[in-house]
Amino acid sequence: MRKSTIILPIVVIVIAAVLSSVFIVDEREKALILQFGRVVDVKEEPGLGFKIPLIQEVVRYDDRILSRDIDPLEVTPLDDRRLVVDAFARYRIADVEQFRQAVGVGGIAAAEVRLDSILRSKTREILGSVSSNDILSSDRATLMLRIRNAAIFEARALGLEIIDVRLKRTDLPRENLQATFDRMRAEREREATDERARGAEAAQRIQAQADRTVVELVSDAKRQSEIIRGEADARRNAIFAEAFGADPEFFEFYRSLSAYRQSLQGSNTTMVLSPDSEFFDYLETDQPR
């Protein structure tokens, strides 16, 4: 009885010691084995690991790709047009031992503070070397690559690998928005005025061309009508001349009737003629002279 009482606590202690010496590393993490704060082993592969109970401890770090949003910062490009840039970075812990030496017990939180400082510095440096149009254009993918490449070396000293840097938004400072909107509105109004002026000029040109075309068409129509009228008069005169030559008496009679018709129009026509006037020769006798 006394023997079993002694053995049982020993077994429990042994089991507890064995269990405390075994740890499991997940495939999504890496682990460091520390002995009195000093790194004695690195466990990067998933599976079981062993440590000395009470003397050694295990510190785990995430092995996945992490994302870090950078607080919006103001940059001044070459054209002095200030911009507010909102960016983020994707990174991972590449060297856990160096990472531990660089940030100590601060872990990811301390590393991200230093990573923010690196990224903000490189973002200001790169974006300050180009114009605002380059930042706002589709070429900014090249600028993001330059920021990443510039920050890689300093991040490597922290045991970090920067995978990507992206600019989410690029805006004007709030105090400059209204002035920019006013300038854009003025530019659009100027363009609209220019377009209206060009339209009015084109309309006047078209109207002048139309008026000239009308004058030309009317003049040509009048010319053709005068030609046709002249040709008709000539034909009529030719017919009259032919008729006059064929029968002078009949032609004289016809001309007298035409004169009567033209002169005796209306209901109150008065003519003062001498009795022996030749005008009424064909009215005085039944036979032409």
C-alpha cells in the first residue's frame, strides 16, 4: 500500500514531464525553442517537437502571408500637387530566428510598426520622384513595384519578406478638393465655350455657303428663264414674221384685234379719238381695206 502511494505520484510527474516536453507545430506556423530567452532550435516543418520541460519554452509565429494596411500618408510629387495615398502590403516571416532577434518579445505588433515606417519612407521617396499624373495613371503598377523593391532590403533585416505593395486609393487632400473642383469646372466651362464658338463659326460658314448656293441657283434659274423667254419671243416673232409675210392683211387685222382687246378692258373705258382715226378702221366696215 505504501509502495503504490509512492509510485503513483512519480508516474504522474513522469507523464506530466513527458507531455510538457512534447509540442505540435501546425503547417501554418513556425516555432522557436527558447532556453532562458536564447534561441536553441528552430522548428519550421509541421509535426511533433520536443523540448526540455521547465527550462525551454516554445514561441510560435504565423507562417502564412500576412496583410498590413498602411495609414494614409501625404506625398508631394515633382509637380507639387499634394496627394493622400492609402496603401497596403503583403508580407511573411521568412526567417523566424532573425525576426525574434529583431523584434524580441514584441512579436508581430512590433514588427508591423517598424514595417510601417519602412513602407511610408519608401512610398514618399518613390512617389516624390515622379509627377502626380504618373501616380494617377495606369503606370502606377511600376511605381508599386519600385516601392516593394526599395523596401525589401530593410525588411529583410527584420526577417520579413515583402511580397507585394499596392496603392488602394490616391486622393487630393480635403483642403485642396474644392479648389481642384473649381479649376476642373472652369476648364470644362472654357472647353464648352470653345465648342460653342466653333459650332457658331461652323453654323455661320454653313449659312453663308447656303446663302451663296441659293443666290447661285436663283441667278442660274433666272438666266435660264430669260434664255427660254428670249428663245420663245424669238420663235413667236419668227411666227409673226412668217404670218405677216404670208398674209399682210390678216396680220394687220390680227394686230388690230389685239390692240382692241388691250385697250378696251373694264366696264368704264373712255377713248378720245378723231373720227377718221385709223384705230377703228376694222370696226367701221365689214371689209378690211
